[in-house]
Amino acid sequence: MTNGLTIRRAGPEDAQRWDDYVATSGSFFHRWGWGAAAQSVYGHEAVYLLAERGGRIVGGLPLIDRRSCLLGRALISVGFTTGGGVLAERQSDGLALLEAAEGEARDRGAGYIELRSPFGTADLWAEKTDIYEGFETAIISDEADRLKSIPRKKRADIRKAIAAAKNGDLTLSHNEDLGLFWQHFAIAQRDLGTPVFPARWLTSLKAAFGEDMSCTIIRSNDAPLAGVVTYRHRRTYHLYHAFVSPAARRTHAGDYLYWSMMGKAASEGIETFDLGRSKRGTGSHAYKTYWGFVPQPLIYQYRMMNGGPLPNVNPHNPKFALFAAGWKHLPLPVARHLGPVLAGHLA
């Protein structure tokens, strides 16, 4: 105990208190449900460190103990998400949480700790900033002004999509079936060379997040062309998992999907629209810039417990690039079967 501070492992009995704290102090990716889902679906232990002073929560650090025969063992905050990291009211409390995380890593034999958002400065911690960038924008409430804010070329695509919807060529529905979404998302992931997560990952998250998680699908003649799973936290919309089929190009269904979600966000009083992270040099990264979204480098911090180079688990690594190229050619049933087996390693 330092200055009345205690740090301990949070248990299921702390879940509601944890989420109450995160509701005012953290991001969506700090919520309890991510750890619960990772443990239920992948078998990775959730190690949520809770900092208290005088019986009041003053900080937290959610970690996933990723154990992989392919990539080794690591504590990741937060595994299977694009965010996480330390929450603390005082710098000293945050450093105490990092020290506690290092103790957990040593006890478990983890090779490193990864934080997916930075926390100040700490000795022995290194940063990586050259892989991912995030895309967020403020929501403009007026529809006409919102359309004007989008670059001219993409604005023309959106108008074509709106016209297609008015002609009945596109229909949109919210609160869609997650199983249907997963079937089409799996195709998109295979085509990108990425193993898809199991369908029960989505159902587990839905059980945890309820109405804060929704699924939207765009159809043409009853055929799904594009879809997205969205998370809501405070006044932010996170567009997290998405697919856009090649058949969507004719009607600009993908553009209609994102434009419609911006309208939905505005109608609900949402202030921030988050299109998620993308790797530099990829098609998804370029697409988001066409909307006028300004990319912001994402800073990940690492504590290598035994020294050595920082982990390089991304498609820019030549080893993974070869894997991705081969994965794209797998028959879809094979990719749907093997993807969930491998996805648990890619926290």
C-alpha cells in the first residue's frame, strides 16, 4: 500500500463497479465484457487490476493473458480490441498499476506487456507508432452541412448511393442477425488474408454489451452487400467490424452504409464517429481518408520482460505477408473452419 493505494485482481463481483468507473473514466475497450468474452471464447484469462483508495476505485488496468503456442505468452491491454491501457486519476497510481502488471508478467512467464494506448512515461517501456492509425471525426448534426464537410469526390459517391436507396435498389436495417453478418464477414476476411474469429465471439460480446452493440446490414434484392457491427460508449460510435462485398460497388452500398450510420449517430446525439484503426498502406486506410477523416498515429507501449526486439505481429512483417497471401486462396469452408482456430492466437 502506497499513500493509501491498494491494487488487487478484480473478480466477477467487481464487474459492475468496474464498468461504473469506466463509464466516466475509460473507453469502451476498458469495459469488463471484453475480458469475460476472451476468457469464455478463447480461454485466455482476464487479469483486470483494480486500484482503490479508501474503498473508492481510482484506477484500473485490464489485461488479457494471451497464451499462444505460435506467438508466445503476453499480457495485452486489451487483447482482441484496438484500445485499452492504464486508467488512473494520479500519475503515481498509474505507475503503480504498471508495476503490478510487471509482477503479473513475471509470475506468469509472459514475454511482454502491451498497452494499446500510452500512459505517460515509464522506465523500460518502449513505443511503437509506425503501424496503425486511428480515424475519428466529430459528428455534424445538420445533414446538409455534414454532406458538405465530405470531400467532393466521395460526396458524389454518397449522392449516387442515396439515389439508389430512393429508387429501392438499397435497403437498410438495424438490429440485424449476428450470425448472418458473420457469414459475410468471414468471406471478406478470407479475401483479405485474415483468419476470421468464431461466430460465438460476436454472440458473447452481445451478451455482455446488450443495446450498446448493434448490427446494420445493407441489402439489394434481399442480398446483403455491406454490414457493420457498431458499439456505443458515452457519446461515441465505434464502427468496429465491417464487410463490403464486391457487388456493392455498383450501388455504392458501402458508402451508403457509412453515411447512414453517420446520420443515425447524429439523430442519437452522438458527438464522435470512430471508424477504427487501419494499417498504413492498406486499402481500408485509403478509403477512410477519402471521407476526409484525418489519420492519427496510434501509440502502443511495450515492456519486454526479457529484453529483445518488439513484437511484430502484423501484415507488414514478411512472414505474415506470405501467410496472408496463401490464406486468400483457401476454399471458403476451410477458411471458416480454420480461422476461428487461429484467431485466438491473434489477440
